[in-house]
Amino acid sequence: MRAGTCARMRLAPARVALLFSLLCLFVYPTLAAADFPPIDQVIRDSKAAHEACRQGRARQLVTALDVGAARPRGGTPLQEKYDVNYYRLEMKFDRANAIVSGNVTMTAEVVAPLAVCQIDCYWIVNVDSIKLNGEPASWWTDSRLLHIDLGRTYAPGEVFQTQVFHHGVEEQLAWAALFFDEYDGQPVIGNLSEPFYACAWWPCKDYPNDKADSLDIYITYPANLFCSSNGNLISDVDHGDGFRTTHWSVRYPIATYLVSVAIAEFTHWREWAQRTPTDSLPVDYWVYPGLVPQIADAYAFTVPAIDTLSRIFGRYPFPNEKYAMSNFTWGGAMEHQTNTSMSPGMSENVMTIVHELSHQWWGDMITCRDWHHIWLNEGFATYSEALMVEAMLGTDALHSYMNAIEYYGPGSIYVRDTTYAWNILDIIVYDKGGWVLHMLRGVIGDEAFFTGLRNYGASPLKYGTAVTEDFQYYMEQSSGQDLDWFFSEWVYGYGNPQYEYMWQSVPSGEGGYRLDLIIKQVQTEFEVFAMPIQVMYRLDDDSEIYDTLWNDRAFMLYQREFAQNVAEVHFDPLNWILKGFSEQPFALTIVSRDLPAGEETKPYYCELAALGGVPPYNWTFLGGDIPYGLNFTGGEQGIIEGVPTYPATFYFTIQLTDASTPPAGDVFGFALKINPTVHVGDCDCDGRIALTDAVYLVNYIFASGPAPNPPAAGDLDCSGFVNISDAVHLILYLFDLGPGPCR
């Protein structure tokens, strides 16, 4: 199944905090703070869980296999021509002989003419034979792919079925996604296939962009053990020859990396998560017997966590099957669909339980379409931990948790190189991914954020796959804002803003005060960030006023009027932005830094301004190029004026000093752009207005021809747009039937 204006931060301080606290009373009625670990333990557990899961999932990178090399973004060109509908996975684990054998049936529908079917299968899986639609097929293999000759070209809409018979030895299979281990002296078997290692133990189309609509798993193994897996248990048959076969059925779409087998001598018990007064979800635990005493208390948190996340995100997404947790001995944990795998070291970790459970929504129900967008899985699960912390311990604990997972390392959360698992599962997609959601919530507000999250989960993407732009769409719909700027800088961009701010409160007017607040972005390695920044002003009477400032330049001055003196300024007091910042003493500063552009042959005048220090000021030209035709008047004035005669961008440096002893100073390098004079109507820029300009304009509007040069030359009616009305205006003027250009 295949998937197919400046914003303002809405952070009403006390009111939103109170409203959200009241919301939590409604949203989270089944949990009490006493059931939850203290915030310090939560933070330790969360950090340990993220690192363990990251390392565990990336452990499959084995150089000897070279299984990760040259992975395409999606399927191969031939794989993109068919859509998998169904897998039947039959496997036998013969521990006595250390052999794994079986066969995989795949049913697929053709979506583009196809004569050769390619299936992912690494060389450690030995293919014995293949059938096509029940008959022997012609096939060949290389180190990563099976190629099956379909015998003819299948047309779109036709369905075919392959059956691949295979075997492998434990020694080789254990290099990749399967493991054969012991715990407390008892044999255990399990798997971890993320991101692209399912095909290292069963042949499949191993890309998340093509989920099978359904799956049946038949596992045969030593009869003294038990196999837990995805979906519902259909049958469990002891053959009387030392082996048993367990059949699990999955009837929700599932990605190959989410298929699970966990085989061991388990202790099993079941609880129920209530969905309605008359209908409940089975919650199963398959635990190594020796672990039961130490993990029972943590596991008791699972059912209320399911109820809580269901209230935040929407109903548990696999209500007709189950939720389970099964031990395995890989590192960390893994969100196998409806059957999370938990390592012994993580089984006592409540935050691991929350993290993997939340993946049932974000990762399993909606799966990243390709590994570039893995943050849609891991960042969402990380922020789900934060939401649980907020529900249990309050807003202060939420911010403590987010502070503890701040990420200031390199890279973007959009994974550009998905060749190897280490790149995909880097800690940035967990921690900075969670921060992106936290900041987005701060930008658009609680109501829009949670509405958008639920709409995203209930959308046609449900049980399918998504990329960042899909999530962005639903957040834009709920907020009514264009959020392209946000996702561009935080998902696809690099780094973090580094702010410096300084302020002064000075008397002004009728006994009031003027606040001068300067915010600089001083990061040098990364571009300037656009973000709304919340500030809190504390006045002399201890009253607090909150303000939200749009910031998108390296230097910005904000001025506010107050009836009282401002005693304190707090920058992003609730820490909604992943940033560095420092407060600096207010100093003499040139504040007119973005000079207005001039126009060739048009008079220009600009008086430079400054704040701070001790007047009178002294302006001095230090060097560079003043635009031709302009002059700089220094001393106490600091004026640039004249009539520019040449269009270009000019760069020059000016120094400011004050009257203090010794004098304070500021130096700034200016850029002043002089634009060419716009001759409205001269669309082809040949110095005259003629019929050729009308042809040029019509060609631009209707035939994607070149734009007028400059664009304003085509705006004959001064509407601010160049469109058909301008072409009509020009034609009427040329034939003396209408007025001339508007200017």
C-alpha cells in the first residue's frame, strides 16, 4: 500500500498556562502524579533510552555485509512499478542445527508495465527456488536483489504472486537483523530490522513507502519456547516432534521493518486498556521469567499510558488487535507494530514504555515515507515523552524535560545521507526532532497544535506514510498560518540562533517611560533565523507584561511605551526556543543599520540614529565607497544625502563616538543599494516605450516569457502586480485610447 506572512507566537503567559492545566484535568483523568517517577529520574531515563535505542537500532551496520551501501531513496525503478498487497511469512527456526528455513509469499499489484519483479534479499539469505503464480519461475540474484522474470509484461492493475523458498545459517543471519542468544541460560531469538534490514532475514520489498495491506506470520520453533509477534494470535500448534507453529495475523497496513518475532521461554500476563465502557484492548506482556519482579511496577504504567496518549492523539490505532511488549536481547527497544520489543536494560524505564508506545501512532500508524524524514517517527516519540511529563508533573516539569534534551550539535533533522543506519538514527532526530514540535507548539499555540496533530493522525495518511510537508500542511490548516519559514529553517536548516540582547528604560513624554530593546543574532556559522520571541517586562510595581516580538534580522530595535519604569526584561522566559542567549549591558549603538534603498537620479536623504552613551555624538566616515552623487556629513549630524547617479550596491564603514571620558564607540559596515530608475512601460529596457513593449508584456503574462526589467516597469497601473490589466493599459496608451503609465 503506497502513501500517497510572519507568524506570531501565541503564548499568552498566565492564561494559556491556566487553560492548559484545566485541559490536562480533562485529558488525563486516569493518572496521578504519584504513579510517575520524579522529573530528575525521568530525565535520566529518557536520555539513557534515546541513546540505547539509537545504538541498538544502528547496531546492524556490519561492514562485512555491506548491506547498507548505495541504498536508493525509495525502491528501485522496477520496484516502484508494483505495490505490495500481502505477505505470508513462513519460517522454521531449527536451533539444534542452527538453520533457519522458510518461504515468503508476496502478492502485488502492478502500477506500471512490468516484466521483471525485483525483491530485496541480501546474500546471507540463500534462495533455493521461486514460484510465480504457483509455477516454477526463472530468476537470478545479486548481493542485494532477487530478479524474477514474470514471463510477460504485466499491465497496470494486474496482480501477481511470488513465493520465495530460502534458508540461512544462524552464524551469518546473526550478523544483521536476527539474533540468537541466551538469557538466564535459556535460548532466545529475536529481530530488529530498522531501517532496512528486514530483507536480511526474509525476502521483501524493504522500503517504508510501500506497506503491505496485511500479513500472516507462521513461525515454527522449539516447542518449549513461545513466539510473540504482530497482530492477533490465530493458532498455536504443538506438532509432537519437538516443534510448534504459531500463527499471527496482521490486518492493518504494516511496513517491513516493523515485522517482529520474539521467541523465548516467556512469562505472560494480560491487562486491558479501556476504549469504551463495553470494549477493551488486550495488553500483553511476554517477559523473561527472571525479569518479572523488577519490571512489574514499570509495566503497570502501560495501560494508563495508553489511555492518556489516546486522549491526546486519538484512539489507539490498532484497536482490533492488541498492544504488547516482548523482551529481546538487542539494545534499547523497538516499536514493532502492536508488539514492542524491550531489552532487559530498558524494561524498568517508564520513558521507554511511553516512547515506544507513542510510536504506535507516530511511526507505525503513520510511517515516514523514506528515511530522510525519520524525525516524523523519533522526534514525535520524544515529544510524546514530554507531553506525558507535562500531564503527570506539570508545566515546569515539561520545560525541565525539554531543557535536558537540548541539542546544539551539527546537521539537520532532515537526514540527507540515508546510506547507513548510523546517519538515519542519529540523536539529532530524537532530541532536536522533539524540540521542533515543542517550538511549533509555541509558535502556533496549544489549540492549533493539538488540533493539527489529531487531524494529521485522522487524515487519509492514517495507516500510510508521510513526509514533512504532509505534517506541515495539517499544521498550517489548523493554525491558519504559512509555516514554510519554520520548517525550512528548523527541519531542513542547520544550527540554532544565538541571541544577544540589551535594553534600557528611559523617561519619555508625560511621566512615562520608553523601553529600548535591541536583539542581535550573533551566530556566524548559520544563517539568521526567523522566530517569534516572547519577552516578559517586570515593572517597578512588580506587575508583569508579556510581549511577542517577531525577529528575523541580525539586528533589530524594539521600542515600547510604559506608564512605569521597566525594572527587568526576561528573554524567552519559558524557553520555547532552542537557542543560546546572553544579556549585555546597554551601550552606545548605531541603530539605523538597514539603510533604505535609493533610486538612480532620485533625491536621497537618510539621517543615521543611535542610542545609548553620552550625547553629543560624533560621526566619522572610516572608509569604503559612498554611492556616486551622495555625500556624508559627519560630526554631530551623521547624514547621507544627494542624488545618486549610478545603480549598484555600495559598502562603507562609519564610526560613532560619544562625549564620555574615555569616549564610548560603535563601528558598523553599511550596505546601501541604489536601484536603477524605473521607466514604467519600458518593459524590454531599450530606453523607449513602443509596441515591442506591449508584445514583451503579453509574452510574459501568457507565454512564460522573460519578466519586465525591472519588474516594476510592467506595472503600468501601479497596482503592485503585473497582469493582464497592465497589458491592456499599455496597448490603450500606445494607440492614444487611454492614459499613460501611472508614474
